Amino acid sequence: MKFCNIKKYELDVLDGSPPCQGFSSVGKRDVIDERNNLFMQYIRLIKGLAPKVFIMENVSGMVRGKMKGRFIEIIKELKKLNYNVKCKLMNAMYYEVPQARQRLIFIGVRKDLKKEPVFPAPNNKVISVKKAFENIQNKTYYKTERDYTELYSYLRPGKSIIQSVPKNIIAKFAPRFLNNPKLITAGFGSRLKLNSPAYTITKTNTMSSTRFVHPIEDRILTIEELKRLSTFPNNFKLTGGFLIQWGGIGNCVPPKFMFHISKTVKEKILQKVQ
């Protein structure tokens, strides 16, 4: 607060995303994962800063299955604060993001402002992969240690490895898919549909997983294509190696998605405060 030259109650918006890996359907979903408790640090920041509005984002897995109890706990803790709090499950594909990406968005408005949380209205005109990839230049291709072109060649748009590829080819290139239903249901090893939004981009530790195969070409996506699917500007610079950059995109809140949320907070709440 000293560094930013602000005092308690002065901050307009506190926006944050407590670590979500413990809740994610792609991870182990361990209820006692220590990272699941880090939302309490976010609550500590809310108490200390007392912003007019706070926005908190997390994965949809927080409200599914065994994690529901933690979700209820988080809601209760947030509502103990001096804020009107609402939570909504939103899909970024309805907010100008060419990617089906469901996220929980919590919005809290300090009670003395006498306003209720407001969420942006969805737009049903979704953006396709084809539209997102228009006029991409300077593609940076990633080469795996092994050539997976043969495996990719069997993939059909919108279909997974198990649905498209002969078992002898799977055994040759990606045997772990044969006995791991979780990988299948998570969408791993699927070719994107050209005329639909992309699947949810997630962090990955290896490119041999064949996740996110190009809708036409027999290859994985480039960083430039991943940036388009997450609405990063063409000139936005990512640092680190290919997997580090992919991970940053996989962990992000898409800029266009956040734009619509913050624009609504500004126009429907902050600008109407007396």
C-alpha cells in the first residue's frame, strides 16, 4: 500500500485468481491440497485493502463433485466480509474468446456503495478457430523428439485419439491413451474443429500428448495460434521456452473475457456510485 501510495478503502478494484490446480478437473483434485487454502490469502488482501469491488476467478471444477464442499466454504468466507457477493459460472466463448473455457467468476461490491454485483451479458455469436487463425504470420513450430505425423493423420475433427486412431497406431505412438479414460474425457489427443471454438487450453508438461492438433494440418498448434485462441494481441511477448509459453497461456484468464467483466464492473457499478 505504501509502494502504491494508496490507503484502505481507496482501491477501486482488486482482481485476482488464487491457485486453481488443486480444483482443476485435469489435476488430481485432492481436497486437502494445500494450494486450495490460498484463497484465504486473497481474503486477507480484501480485508486489508477494502477495495470498492473485488473480482476472483477460479476453475469450474470447484463446483463439481467432491470439491463442492470447498466451494461452499469459500462462499461463506467471502460473505462474512462487508461485501455483497455473487458467483457465476461463465464460458469465455460467449465473450469474444474463440475457446470453450468455463470459469467461476466471483464479484463482490462493498456494502457501503449500495450496489449489487453485475455480470456481462453473453454474446451467442461465437468465434471459430478458422476466424481466429486469419492472417497469422511468423508461426513458430515446435518439433517433438518423435515424428507424430502418422498419428495425427488419423485424427478427425472433434474426435479424440481413441475415437479416430487404430489401436495398433495408438500403441505405437501414445500407449498411455489405451488405459487412461481420464485423458480421453479431458479432450486430450483431439483435432480442433475449424468452424467451432477451440477446446479449453490447459497447461501441459509434454508435447507428446498430442493435445490440440491443428484442424487441417497434421501438427500441434504454434504459440501464435494459441495466443489467438486466448485473445492475446499479436505483439504480446511471452518469455521462456515453448512449454513455458504454452503453460502461461493455459493458466491465463483470456484478455477479452476479462475485458467484458471489467467493463461491466466499471460501467454498471463504479460509474454509478454516488
